[in-house]
Amino acid sequence: MNHLSEKVISLKGRDLLTLLDYAPEEVQQLLTQALELKQKAKNGEPTPYLTGKSLGMIFENASTRTRVSFEVGMTQLGGHALFLSPKDLQIGRGEPIKDTANVLSRYVDAIMIRTNSHESVEELAHYATVPVINALTDAYHPCQALADALTILEKKETLIGKKLAYIGDGNNVCHSLLAIGAKTGMDVTVATPKGYEVDQEIFQRATEAAKETGATLVQTTNPQVAAENADAIYTDVWASMGYEAEQSEREEIFQPYQVNDQLLTLAKKDVSFLHCLPAHRGEEVTASVIDGPHSAIYDQAENRLHAQKAVLTALLTGE
């Protein structure tokens, strides 16, 4: 049964490693499906689209939102999720990724992985015969970006021509925001300190993709330029997982990039503030902003659930 208003493209069997691998209409379809699934959940309508399906969830890094949203999402879709830490898998004792991929493919219907190395996820996807979903690597965080775009779409009614300002470290979250901006026609301006810019190969790939939708992608070192006339302002922690040793050094370098009330005055009056969480109040964002009237962080966190339900349904059923 087709539960989309219009079935456009079947994504059954696809991997989701980066949104740059998806066409604009495919990204839009995922967002549309996420909105419909969210409405069904609010209406109390059952969505048993993945009855009898299992998702293997490999976590090499700790997580709150990723684990809970994927596990609850599979349950709401009628399926089952298995939490797999390195201690639960032989991959933690040196088993080749090829063997893990082939064996898990015989047991589960999809594999979700949260790890550091993007190359490891690409290798897993190469050998797996079921869809592989990137739940975070050092290069990309596509599921987060889908939830972010869904939140902006709900707040602003469209993504086309809207301006998203990302201020802070040019990390995996930033890379995926550039990707989804390029695929949806949303303009993205990134302000980072020198030495902490986005990966230029990823930026060039996103810029090339943006030609199809007319999105404008901009890099700057000036947070005020990024924030000017923005529809949404986004930041992340200054020292992401794996960079904790640089915390003190980064605090000094990134201080001018703090999102505060003064910066928000440069944006549109109805600007939305976004953060992928966890957040450090008083560092990358002030408490008055993240807990203030412009903050959409909890809507954004909730939308991880709905966006991922859309991904799971699309990759496992093609509907």
C-alpha cells in the first residue's frame, strides 16, 4: 500500500551514506514522507510498514538521540531494532568489515552505523547486501540534516530561497547541511575560524550539486555576515567527539563565533535557532538563545524520529 500522497521514486535497497548521493526530488520525497509520518503519529494512526523487519544498529560512539530515535522509529513502524556495540560484535576484536557486512546481511534487513571513519561505512555498504544508513561519521551526518531541513520546512513553509547560517566548526554536521541545502534550494552560509573550514572537496561537490536547484553556498570567516538576514541560525559544539583534548584551545579561537542575542539581531525577526545537541550553554550558544523564544531545538530533536522513519520506510519498502 502506498502511504505517500504520490509515489514518485522507489528508493528500495539504496544506501544512505551522504545526501549528495541523492537527487533533489529524492530528498524532497523523504521530507514529504517524514511530514506525513509525523502527522500520522500525531493522529494516532498505526504505520506497520516494516512488520517483521529488523534493523541492526552498530554504535562505536555513544548517542542519545540517534539510538532512541532509530529504535523507537523501528518499533512504531512495526519492526525491531538491535543495539550492537563493539563489545557485542567480533568487529571489535578485529573481524574484517567484509565478513561483518556479509553475515549481518543474512540476519537483518538494514544496517545503521555510527562510527568515526567514513571510509569504514563505505566499505560496509560495499559488502553488505542490505541498505546501510550512515548515522554519523567524521565526514557526514545525513540523518541529522534531514531532521534539520524538516524543522526549517515546518517553521518557514518552504526551503527554497531561505537562508541558513551555520556558525562554528566546519564539521560533519556542517557538511551535511551544505549537502541538503544544495539538494533543496536552501541557501547556506558557513562562518568558521581560519583553520577550521569545511572540507573543500565536500564543499566543491555540494556547490556543483547546488547548480541544479539554484541554492547559494557561501564560506566566510565572519559570523555577522553569515547571520545577516538569516531565516535560521545553527551551531554545534566547538570540540566535537574525538577533539576533547583541544577544548581549551578551541574555546579561545571560537569565542567570537558564539551565537548570542546580539548576533540574532542581525537575522530576520522570526529567525529559528537550531543545534544538533548536546549543547554547551555559555560556550557556542548562550542560554538566553538556546532557551529563548527563537529556539527550535526540541522540535529539531523530535524530527530525528520522523525523518529516520521516512528513510527506513523508503529504503526497506520503496514506498
